[in-house]
Amino acid sequence: MKTRIHQVPATTNNITLGVINYLNSNGFVIFRVNNTGVYDPIAQTFRKKAKNELGVCDIIGCSPRGFFIGIEIKNKFTKDKISKDQLVFHDRIKKAQGQIIIIREYHEIETWYRDYGQWL
């Protein structure tokens, strides 16, 4: 009997969910940030975000030893690029001694964890 391997498409959503599940299973407290705009049906437009909300990472959380991490998901199969607001947010986190990780493929989180994450 042949074993069938079901390969999940490398959508940004699938990568994001995989990263969250992987880190949560390794003792991190991780959650997804809703970065999409909120539509206001009365004004018939999207509400603007506050200045301090611009560029927030797709995933944020805390390591088992209390280090803050921000994770940006940029699927290598899409044309998604890091924005200027995201770079500013990344700099703020780094200055506060937090970790910023940019993930383009799921396996990169496993490599990061093996090399760095298990020590945080």
C-alpha cells in the first residue's frame, strides 16, 4: 500500500498558522495580530490606524524566558515586501532588545528555533 503525502499549499495564511503552532508547541506565547483595515459602513471607508499601530508585525509574542519577539510573514511566492512603517516598527523593537524574525517559508522558523529560539 502506498502512503500518500498531502502537501499543503504555501499560502501566507498557512505559513502564519504553521509558525504560530510550532512556536506555541515549543513553550512560546504567540498570537496573530489583525493588521487588516476595519471598514466603516457609515463613512463608507476604511478607518485609519493610530500612528503607533502602523507596521506592527503579523505575529507577536513572548519566549519561554520572557523575550519579546515579532514575526513578519513575507511569503516568497508573493510580491509582498516590507513597508517603511514595518521597518520603523522593527527598529523600535530592536532598540527595546526584542527579536524580529522575517519568515518567507515555513521551514525557516524551524531553522531559527534550532539556531536561536531555543536559547531565548
